[in-house]
Amino acid sequence: MNQYVTGAMIRELREKNRMTQLQLAEKLGVKMTVYLYKNVKNLN
């Protein structure tokens, strides 16, 4: 599975569960820096 497909699946499941990226990160125990990195990367 490539990175795009994996990300799309995570997004779909996250949205079905009505979770924000931050809520998912907190539930998974991921630091806020990963959340911020993804958003900055999307701006480029």
C-alpha cells in the first residue's frame, strides 16, 4: 500500500468516527509536532 492510499484510508476512518487530526493524534499518543508537520507539508 502506498503512502497516499494509507493516508486516505486513515482520513476516511477518522472522519467516519468524527475525529479531528488532533484528536486522533492524542488517542494514538502521537506528539503535536507530527500533526503540525503534516499541515505545514500540505501548505507546500
